[in-house]
Amino acid sequence: MSILDYFSKDKSIRAKFIFNSIAPLYSRFDKTLQSGFERSTGILDKEIIITGKSVLDVGTGTGAWGATINKMGPSKVVGVDFSEKMLKLAKKKHPYMDFTKATAENLENIEDDSFDIVTASFVLHGPDQTGRKRILKELKRVSKKYVVLHDMLGKTPIFIRFLEFLEQSDYKNFKLHFPDELKEEFPKTKNIPVKYGAGLYIAEK
């Protein structure tokens, strides 16, 4: 990993550098993240009964989102991420969960219709429209029924906008177009604002 990776024209290389670099700092905020996530999973549990269901958390990072869902009584939660450092921290912090390395656009080691719920937290706003479509197709492929995206919805706080500037994400276009992009892939969708510019996008096959 080199600082030159940050300036790469390949967005996947740049993203991997950023998330490997911030992994130690990101991990320190796990408890704070889980506090906010609990608000979202509480709403999610009213929409979908999580108890007893298998869950795949794509782009799991240090595992905070998956760990919060794990409190709702699923049969299992498996976290997937492309960052080795994020996964190393996730395994240390959440040893009761399973983790594996993969990219959101290519979940080649996961079979079709493998999980009742496939979820991703703050993953889809990063890539451009083409990347988002590829990811959505993969999430749909490995899901038995539900795909749940926890991501930007509503007004984005200033400090988040600054982070997205550093990441050079496509979050502005995501907010404008993602609801329609989701409808193109799934017959049934629902968008629920939560708080602090975040919300739930729930899709059903």
C-alpha cells in the first residue's frame, strides 16, 4: 500500500487505500457507530423480522453494523469487506461473527440465494452509477428475499460532506438517483429516513 494509491485513477484502488488507512481510527468509533446504528436497526426490525434469519453484511468495515444487527437475534451474521485491515479489526472486536474478504461488486465465493437478508451500510453512495448497478445485482443474486441498504438519505451533515470529498465519492448523484435505480432492480422498495442524513432503503425480490 502506497500514498500514491490515493491519487490512482482507479477508484477501487483509491478506496482500498483510504479504508486500510483509516481502519484504526474507524475502529475507535465502533461504539459510537453502534449507538446510531441501533436506532436504524430498531426501525428495520419493525419492517422485517430479523430473528432467526441469516444476514450477510457487505462492506462490513470493522463490523459495527453487522454487530448491531446481531443483537436482533439472527441465525447468523457474516461480514464481507475488501480491506484486510478492516477485517482484522472486525475479527478482533466481534469474534462471534464470521468474516471473509470479497468486494461488493464480486461476491464470487457466495452462492445464489444464500442469505435471507443482504445488507450494506454506507457502501452504495461511494461508486458511480455503473458501480452501484453492479453491486445491486450482486446483492440481489446472493439474497433469498431482502436487500437492505443503510446509507445517505436526507440532508448530509457538513463533516460527512468533507469525508466524502476526501473519498471522492458519488454521494450527490446517489442521493438524487438511487431510489429510482433501486426500483429498476426490485419490484418492491421502501425508503425510510432515520436521522443525521442517514436512512434505510429496503428492497424485496
